[in-house]
Amino acid sequence: MDFGVAIFPAHDAISPSAVARLAEDRGYESLFFPEHTHIPASRATPYAGGGELPRKYSHTYDLFVSVTAALTVTSRLRIGSGICLVIERDPITTAKEVASVDHLSGGRFEFGVGAGWNREEMANHGTDPRVRMAVLRERVEAMKAIWTQDEASYAGEHVSFDRIWSWPKPAQRPHPPILVGGTGPTVLDRVLAFGDAWFPNYGVKDLAERAAELRSRADRPVEVQVMGVPADPKAIEELASAGARRVVRWLPSAGRGPVEAAMDRYESAVADFLGE
């Protein structure tokens, strides 16, 4: 099992490069950044976590700026999107960004993708929330074509382009791992359709059963990785028993002191789990 961390890279918190150096120096395997281009002031869509939406959601740096800053100061740490809101992005531009950071880092990028939860945010980017899952699938498929074909084309209901040239190609072949976020009833279908791993948030009650279903339906190796794991050895043991390959703990969007304190608590839980 690998152990990673994640953080909303707020402009008034520890910088993406500083937290990346900390994570690598302390032996973590991966670091993930989420994405929100903005938060609609209407706040019509309830916060998925319940209660008031935390301030960090509207104060984060751009995802790929954060990823680049983290990759340039590390040499081993895998850096990922957790998650990239593909339904709010142009697939040709996003394919270029993914390929660029993966190529420049020597193949250390992890591409977490999802449809998100804030319907007004989607709509502001021109995406009808009612068809967001179909949009997600087509955009990921289109990006795969761009990464793997010298002259890529794609024809779908929501994405369509004739033959194009786009380099660099990703360092990882055929492309960086695609980690599909979400916990809804059809998420396993999406993982099997275009993903390399299921990347749900912690707290799925039937995780072990759904992980077993995923593996039984897959015709290729498909991993389970979990975001938002508590600093609790019992929780880590539960996920290990379910076959999770990577567990990721959220860090506070704060200064270096609180971030290191949170890492200390997580590392203590990991040590207890490992029997150290």
C-alpha cells in the first residue's frame, strides 16, 4: 500500500512547491491537488460535505500551475489531480497540459478525473449538468486519442474534431494513469469504460463489495485508491483489506506548522498500521 497526501493549494497557505518538498522529504509516495476554477456566489448547489462551503474552495491556485510548481522541486514524488473537473475544460487544451507536465516530470503525473458536484459551476463553463457524465467520458476518450495518435481525431455527441497534431506525448505509455473519482451508482461503469483506477472519497459503506465487483467485471488490472482517509490505523487496515493500493490523507490549507502537525498524525497512524 502506498501513502499520499492532498491539499487545496490556497494562495494564503503553504505553497504547492513547499508542501511538495515536505511530502517528498518525509517519504510520501504521492501528492494530489483538487480543482475549482471558481465558486458561484449563488451557492444554490448544497456543499457535498454538508454545512457551509469551506473558504479554501474559492481560494485555490490553478490546478496545473500547482502541479507544475510541485513537479519542478521534486524528483520522486508522484503528483496528481484529485480531481480535475474535465467537464469544465476544453479537452484539446487539457490533453496538452497533461502531456506537458508528464513529459517534463519524466512520467510522474497521475490524472484524477471527475464530473464534480457544483451544478452552477458546470453551467458557467457551458456544460449541462444533466449530460455531464457523457461529456466526461467523451472528453477523456478524446484526450486518449490525442495522447496516443500522431494524427488524432474524435467524433462524438459532445466532442468532435478532425485530424490534429499535438506534441509532446506523455512520458508514460500509453498515457498517465486515469483515476476516476465518484461514489455514485454508475461510477464503476465509468472506471471500466475509461479508467485505470477507482478513486472514491473515504466513507463508502460498501467499498469492499464494490471493489470486489469492479475486479470481477474488469478484463484488465484496475486499482482502488481512496481519497480523504482519516489518520486512523483501523481505517487504513479496513482499506487494505478491501484491496486499496493507495490511500490519501487531506492536509489543512494552512501554514507550514499545521501542515507538518497533520503529517505527524498521519505518519503515526501509518506506523501503527504497519506495526512499527
